[in-house]
Amino acid sequence: MSQLPALIPTSLILAGLLSLLVGLRSLRAGHLIALTGTAAAFLLSVVGLVEVTSSGQPIRYAVGGWIPPIGIEFVLDHLAAYMTTLVTGIGTLVLIYAPRSIRHESPGKSALTYPSMALLVAGLAGMSITGDLFNLYVFLEIAALAAYALLATGDRAGPFATLRYLLIGAVGGGFYLLGVGFIYFSVGSVNMADVAARLPELVESRSVITGAVLMVLGLALKMGLFPLHFWMPDVYTNAPSSSAGLIAPIMTKVSAYAIVRLMLDVFPPAYFTEAIPIAATIGWVSAAGILFGSIIAIGQQDYRRMLAYSSVGQIAYVGLGIGLANPIGLIGGLLHIVNHALMKGLLFLIGGAIRWRTGLVRIPDMVGLGRKMPWTMYAFVIAVLAMVGIPPTAGFFSKVYLMIGAVQADAWVWFAVIILSSLLSAIYFFRMVEFVFRDVENESDAADDSATGGVTARELEGAVAGEVPPSMFIPIAILSAAVILVGVFNFLIVRALLEPAVAPLLGG
């Protein structure tokens, strides 16, 4: 059990490397290896989650037997178990979904896609588990390089959007690494627990302050926090559906998680609120980002671009929880990480299913689609209700926690922003619901039923209810169920995982 934290990223890295080698000869075998490694990591994460919640103690592993702070340490505590289970779970579902979608949208590129997906999940899982500031940077760059490879296989504009993302990501990674350097030269260590023990004596050090600002700024760039979001819309719009369905739900969230980790477990309690106003700054720019993303999403005609701007606003909810810096508010932000991962992953996979079945990406062209793909559209309605924040879906409860946190902090402007953003989300999502379920008098008024986006009759034979094959529909169904179940049983997640995680804010 003590080796469990190391086994999770190791299984993913090995799966990625083997998938690359084997996939050059057999795409099916390469996909199976990547899927097996990711599913194994998910099962290990679930085992770790159960162990941590039942024992109440973190699982620690010193890499190579070198005892920290000299060596690198992996730590699977409540928050890390929460994130790794989410990351590996989403990764497993997307890898189940991916083959048909990739063959349709990015033919001839599958050999590189599957290993890149496994390595992306490895990097994000490693970021969640590591107890070392520099090692977090290593895993951050592993995830980033894999993401660049996945995104560059998209539409014609995909490589250019990815190049801009690469340049911005390099700047963000550079800021973070420079901040780690300031911390190291101030305290002589990069082990998170060791740094946390030494920092109280150096809270007024200018180098520590500079290091903290640079690290948060770098992670905010990676997170896509407004106004540092400018790479996000083009990247998500031009990416293959399966790649966007993996990156959008979890990659920005793990960067947000890293900020929370710095706030709770590295720097002294209240350091981000009293010593330097990092939390307040994140809160105000997040409030602006929530409104900006919601307003711009209203005017989008491309389904993918609408989701991209929606993501700008949704990731800002997590930032708002960080900005509130009280236990209830931060619980709301952390709960929204899993809620948004499920909701946005579901929406991107639904978009890929629509594109596979009909070739459509523009919202006005989807009129009457509810009759052609009823089960997929029912899943879409569940995701919409969650995005707007209708109970008992997952999205409702994280917003409730954020609103309670805003009331406790007397942040009435932020409280109003949450309410207003839900109304704005209802405008652009319910508009699309109205389109897809519109009763057309003539089939010619709807999207052409013969438009299959290049899908052959043989491929359609295995479709569910004339929609998409089981390999694509099952992940959509699982995510739809998860959106409801996480909402109904959110109190279990909060009590077992999130309340222990935010204990440092209570002095616990």
C-alpha cells in the first residue's frame, strides 16, 4: 500500500511509452495498452481513495528510498486522492470513446493520440500526487507536451492555435519554475512539507513574496484564468472532440488544484490573504471572468466555441472559491472542479457524437436533432441543467457552497455574479435545447438526415438507437449518470474528502 502513490503515474507513463511503440505496428493494440494503463491507474486511485478516507492518514512514498526533504516524495492525501480519481476516471472514459471519433476527425493520427492521452493523464496525476515543488513542474511539462501533441491534430487552424498555446504555456511554466527558484534559494528546499515548516520565519522576505507571486501567476496562465485565458477559445474550437473532451475537463482544473495546494499546504495559513492579496486578486478577476465568459458564449454559433467561452467562466468559479479563502467557499471551488469536469467532459463528448453522426458543429444547423439522436440529446439536457445549476444535478451544489461562502465573506458582489452568470448560462444553453428539440414541419427544414459526416453504413450498423456506437455512447451515459449522482451524494464527497482538505483554513 505504501507504494500506491508511485504506481499511479508509473502505470500511466509505461502505458504511454508502450502504446507508442506497439501502436506503430497495430493501432488497436496501442489503444488497448493506453486504455489498460489508464484503467489500472483509475483502479489504483480508487483503492487509494478508500484507504485514505477510511484511515484518515495520507499514504507517503519516498522515490528511490531517499527520505525527504533530500528525495522526491509522493503523497496521496484526501485532496490528492480526490484529484487523481477524477483525472484517471475521465481519462479512462475518453480513451473508451476515442477510437471512432479520432478516425473520423483526425484520420491517420491515432498512433500518436493514444500514447499522448496516457502521458497527459500521467502528468496530471503526477501533479496531484507529488509532494515536491520542482517535481510538480516536471509533471506539469509532461502534461503540457502531451496536450500540445493532442491539440495539433485538429482542424486546419489547430496547429497555429496550438503553437500560440505552446508559447503561452512556456511562459507560464517559466514563471512557475522561476518562483520555485526563489523559494529554494530562500529556504533551501523544494519539498512541500519542509518548505511549509520553514516559511513561517520568512513571511516578510521579498524573495518569498516574489516566488509566491510568480508561481501563482504561472499556474494561472496554465489554468486559463481570466484575463490570461486568450489561448483557450481557439484551442478548444479547433481540437479533435476526444482531445478537447480530455483536456477541457481536467487540465485547467489540476493547475487550479496546484494553486489550492500552495495555499493550504505550502505557505502559512492566511498568507495569500494577509501577507499578500493573492486570494483577493484571484477572486476579483474570476468574478470578471465568469461574466465575460458567459456573455461572450451567448453570441457563439459554433458549438465548440460556445463551450470554450463557457469554460472561461466555469474555471473562474474555482478561482472564486480560492478568492473567498474561507472553508465553505473553498469547498465550493473544489467541488466545482469535479462538477465541471463531468459536465464539460460530457458536453464535449456529445459534440463529438453529433459531429460523428451528422458532421454538424454549428448550433443553428442542429434544428430537430433531438429526433435523430434522442438519447444523446437527453444526456445533453442533463448536462445543460447541471451547467445552469438546476437541482439535483452536480452544478447546483457547488454554486450553493460558493454563495454561502460569499455571504460569510460579505462578498455580495460575488454573490450577485454567481446568480447572474447562472441566468446568462440559461440563455445560451436553453437556446440550444430549443433548437435541437424544435418540432419541424418538414424534415428538410431540419439538419439533413443523410449527413453522416463521412461515416459509412457499416459503421452505423453498431450505433445505439441509430445514433452512435456503444463505445461512444457508454462514456456519455456514464458521465450523465455521474452528473446526477455527484449532485445527489455531494455531501459524502464534502465530508469525506473536502472538509479534511480545507482544515488548514480552520487551523486544523
